[in-house]
Amino acid sequence: MRLNIGSVLFILFIASACRKGENITTDQNAKLSISNKEIFFDTIFTSAGSTTRKIKIVNPNHDAVKVSEIRLSGGNTSAFSININGAQTLLKNDLIMNGQDSINLFVKVSINPNTNNLPFLVQDSIILNTNGNKQVIQLLAYGQNAVFVNESSINTNTSWTKTLPYIINGSLTVKRGAVLTIQPGTKIYFHKDASLNIEGNLMVNGSFTEPVLFCSDRLEKVYSNEPGQWKGIFLKRTGYGLIKNAVIKNASVGITSDSLSVNSSPKLILSNSMIKNMQVAAYIGYHSELFAFNNVMYNCGNYLIYAVGGGNYNLKQNTFAGYNLNFPRKTAALSFSDYLSANVYNKLQINLTNNIIWGSLTNELDIQKKSSTTVQFNLSHNLIRSSNSAYNTNGNILNIDPSFKNKESENFELPANSAARNKGADLSTDPYFNGYLDKDIKGNERIYPSTLGSYEK
């Protein structure tokens, strides 16, 4: 009997398919392909409930592999459960996966947000071991009860307290005419790419002992200093802000401010606060206005302060530490200019008094101007790292290291022998002395001549 070419190919295909998976490789390089190695259940639970996600696991190798275990780390105490191809289990041993084959793994989380012993963010993991290779799928879900704010607006005067944390998912906008007041100790967590937009008024009333926290909702240690996890706070054209005793961290830009104030109140007063771990900058102003007292800013990708298009900047007793844990920064920590483009520039007023402007670059202060008549600046009693000898007047100190106690550990306090000790101008008659400049960032009384920067002691 003679076989045609089509029949021969069909027989070869069937034979190949029968052999497929018979050889189980022990090669340590034969890993599995996992569709998603991190599953985040961003479902907002307001009452007890559950939700399920699917993970596809593929053996991309020609030969079969033996998966010695697929295991839910938390076992039967976990808030999660797994189902492998229809069978619910906590542990599956010696699963054979043929070459190019796949399995579906279903993960379910069950949460009662009113269970007080749950952590804020519930975590577990799925472990897969194949030929000595350990692969991990991270599982995350909201656990503890919180106030969830999901892509919405505030239209009336509103007060937030420390009773429960707040979770912002998407963008939250405080509308014109409304005031959002945030009380001491309040914690505000932002999901990925979330933002707080101010068209009305933001009043952050933290205290020395209970600062207000703005940060990412990823609370695992690996994310504690990770920049760019949320977008930041935006003061829109009609927006105003007062931020006292706050910690703002791990965003793209801490605060972005658009335009000048149109009344006698400053656009933004920022005091006794710490802004750190920003992907781009701690503060960006577009022809805007910032009054900043007793703040610490550090570890930002490009700038600590980037102010363009002119504006009004009154900065006193701040510590600007241009040290970067995450970025190879090439731009001055503080950068001001009167222009937005070659043909668009505005009046720029700068008052820098009793600040420390220091960092890893030769020049940490850059004042650019297109027109000499549009820039007015007063630099008095600052410690500055700069090669611009014109700054060496009015009690300024150039290029003497302030000797931070431990910059690697983010401690920017000063030893007793620091060059910044007892060098400050007397600000006791300053309009913002009472309530802003009379104490340092830790609540210590200021004694003049003060220590430069935000720490008196």
C-alpha cells in the first residue's frame, strides 16, 4: 500500500503529539511563564465580600517539566485561596506540564474590612518550584477598613480626621468654593497614579507630634522609598493651600502649583513639612507663589524646587539637601527662572533667608533670567554650595559643608560644630514669625542668631 505525502505528514504529526511531554526535563533553566507575577485586588470592600482573578501559567519549553509544588504561602490562615484547573487546594505537588502546555490558576480573596486584626494591606504569595527554580506570585488586597475615595469631587467644606485612613483611587478634586481640612495624624494613601487636585482650598493642620501623611498605598518595605508611585498634589489656577506638619513622599512631583494668588493670601504656605523620594521634583511652580518655612526636602529626581515663568518665592529656614538615593541628578537642587520660553517671561521675586542649600553637585542654586529688570532676589544668611562668587555677600556662607549628621540615613540634623550653627539672621520681626518661624521643624524654640536650615538643635 502506498501512502501519499499528506498521509505521511499526518502520521508524523500524530506520532510527534504522542511523544510530546514524554521526556521530562530536569534543566534548571526550564522555567515557567507566568502571565502576572503580582496580583493586586483593588476592589474596594465596604462590607464582607470576595473577588477572583485568573493567572495563566505556561510551560514554554519543548519538553515537559515537573512542578514539584504550587503552594499558597499563608496556608489555611490566608485571606486568599487558589484553584488549579478546577480543583481548590492549598498545595499541589508533582504536577506534570507538557511542553507548550498551560494551566489556569484562579486566586480568590475574601475580606471582611471590619475585622480589626487585619493589616491595612493584606499580603500573601504563591510559590512555584520547578527543577530547583523558585518563582513567586505576589498577592495584595485592601484589608483593614478605610475611607475609600474613588475618582470623585469635594463640593462642600469637608474635614478629614485620623479615625480611619483615606484611600484615593484615581483623582480627587476639591472644587472651587470648597475647603478640605485635614486634621492632625490623618493618613492619606494614594493608589497608583492617583492625585489630589485643589481648585478650592486645602488646609493641612498637622502637629509636631502627629503630622499628616501623604504617600502611596503600597506599604511593603520594598516600596518605602520608591518614587513615582502616585502623581502628587496639584494646586490649580484657582486653588490655595496651607500645609503644616506634613510628610509627602514617593510621588512623581510632591506639589505642583499653577499661577499667582489673586488676593492678599499666598498661593501656598508650606511649613514644618518633609517632602522626599520624588521622581521629578519636590515642588514645581509655573508663574506661582510659595512661602516655605522650616521644611526638609531631599531625594528627588531632577529638582527640589523648580520655579519657572516668574513668581514669588519666600523661603526661610529650610533644609534643601540635594542628595539622591535613587537618581543620578544633574540639575541644581533649586532652580528659578523668569521665563517659560524665549519670548514669555514674568516678574520673579525671590527671598532666600537662613536656608541650607547643599548637595552633591558643585552648583545647587540656579537663578536664570531673560531680563534683568524682571528678577528681584534677596539672598541673606544662607549656606550655599555654589561656584557663583556673587552669592558670597549678606552673611551667606559658600562651599562649607554643613556636616549633616547622617545623610545616608536621611538624618539632616546638624552637629554642634556645624558651620551652619548660630549664623541666622534675626527673623523675630518677620510677618510669619509667630506660628511659623518661632519654632523649628521639631518644635524647638528658635534662638537668634539661629541655626541655618530647619533644625535649631
